[in-house]
Amino acid sequence: MKLRAASRLVLAPAALALLLAACQPSEPATAEPAPAAEPAPVAETPAEAIGDEPAVDPAAAEATPEGQAPAPAEGESPEPAPAPATPSAATFATEGEHYDLIPGGQPFEPLNGKIEVVEVFNYVCPACAMFQPLVNSWKARLPADVRFTYVPAPFGGNWDPYVRAYYAAEAMGIADKSHDGIFQAIHVERSLKGERGTDSPQDLARAYAKFGADPAQFASTMASFTVNAKFGRAKQYITQQRVNSTPTMIVNGRYRVKGRSFEDMMQNVDRVISQVRAGG
């Protein structure tokens, strides 16, 4: 997989071997895993493409100027003009190939006329760190009718403090500017432990201080009623949506996007958006 240059996040070579698979909690969630993507069917090559050519009357070819269709014979009706080309099937999203339909799925927030795209992630997940530059590049061209939302996954253990940290940063207005930096602190600088150990609220508060947070206020906010409520809501959402790995992309709460690679997943997000926009 290639990392695009849209983000400042640079991954250490030692970490790259860990990033080939999506992250999962140490104990599987109760949700059923999504079925693997079926390979796309290969279209058969038409006969004309492998050497067969329609017969041409030599006399008609000589009498017809190059690039012009031959005139109809006397008494014959002219051939109708060809119909306009239909949109390529590659622009459509297909259930089972590009996405799985989530039974009873609901958006994270009321849609209010928007198309919602959610990334379920966690900072401790190496695959999410690898995915982030692609997300940044995609977000830079986000259409006006699409709303993008991060939902941190509380899979338990050392994943959970980072859910609280994300919502504390959101409450303090620094979630956007600190997002890439926390990935960097865990997976490149290794100043935070991530999955390698347990980071205390004070450890996390010191990391967020680089982005303008007061450490004491940050640690207090992590334990606040507001953050506890958002933590519970995130947990309810990923259970309802049957998310058992990160990163996971979900459109309108109903379409869990699939892909053979991270690049393929982002292309399929765009396919699903186009289909939802068209009323499909």
C-alpha cells in the first residue's frame, strides 16, 4: 500500500509490518464479523477485440469518404443514430462487493439533509495511523452535502482512555488540530504507549498540552459527565453497527464499506455516496 503525501504523519519502518491488517480488540466484540469481499467478476472479451472484424464491401468502402457512414441503398431507411452511452457500472455500488447493508442501521447524528460518513477508529490502532493520510486527502475535497464524523472505538482495555481523550479534546475545541499529532505520538515518536501499555489521564493530558490544552483541565474533562455520555453513545453505535475492527467506514448508518485495500475502501465510499445521492 502507498501512503499519500497529504499528511505530515510519517510511519517508522519498524511499524510498517504491523499495518497490513485492520486492528481488532484483544477480545472479539459480540458483533458478527463482516463477510469477506467477493472478487469482482471479470468481463468476457468481445469477439471483435480478439481479431474478428465485420466484413466490408470493398466497393462501398471505395465510394464512401473516410470517416463518413455509407449512404443507405435506394428504398432503404437510414440507420437510427446510436443511443447515448449509459453510465459505467463502475460508478455504482454493489451490495456484497462494495458494501454490506447493516440491518436496522441508524446514522450517528440526524442527517438533516446531509450524507453522513463515519470513520470508526482508535488512536492505538496502527492500521488507523496508516489510513489517516488517505482520510486527510479525501476530506480536502469533501462535497458540501457530505458530513464526516470520527467515532472512536471503545473496545476495552487501553483503547478506552483514547476514546475519552478524543471527546475531551473535542469539548475543548482542539480535536481537529491534535488528531494527527496523537497518532504521531504513539506510532512514530512513541512518547505515548498506545497498545504497548497503559497511558494515564495525566500522560494523555501532557500530550494534549502541546496542542493548547491545560493539563489539569484536560484530565478533569476526561472524567466529566459530557465525556462519559459521549463514550456510552460511541459504544452503543459500534455495537448497533456491528463494528468489530478499525478503521471502518459507514455511510448513513446503513452501508458498511468494504475494500481490498485502504485506497479501494475510499473509492467505494465515493461509490456509495454517489448512489445515496442519486436515491439508490
